[in-house]
Amino acid sequence: MIRAIAYSKVEMTDQEYAYYKELVSQFTDDKDKGEELFKGLFESDDDGFITLISPKQTIPWAILFFIQQLMLNQRLRIIDDLRKELKNK
């Protein structure tokens, strides 16, 4: 399902989105919003797939690892869909 993160489309599962919300709340305090840490961190295409991770500010490792894992999971889902498609032919 495509969700909006940092004004970008991102393809993610419900479980991944729940973890994103967890990270946002973990890094939100009186002076900072957790959502701000995701702004400018990545680029995505029109289908919601992350195409580039490029931090422009210092960010927590947990957020960087989450975005990297999300990008990897997106690619693995594409490969799995292709595998299923080939298997059904």
C-alpha cells in the first residue's frame, strides 16, 4: 500500500508503516518532531519505491537502518512477485 512519508510516496506494508509510526513517536520530543528526520532522507518514484537514500543532516541510526531495510524489502517483494508470476506460467 502506498503511504505518504516526508511528502513522498512510499510503498510499504501495514507492519512497516506501524514501525515507522513507532520511530516517529520515539524521536518526537518537546522541540523536535520525528517526521522531520525523514524529510530529504530519500527519494522515491511514482510507484512508491525508494530510489535513493541520501541523508542531508545527521539522523539516528535507527531511522537510517529502517529506510535501508524498507528499500531492500521493496526490492524483495518485486522479486517474489516475479518469481510467483514465472511459476504460474
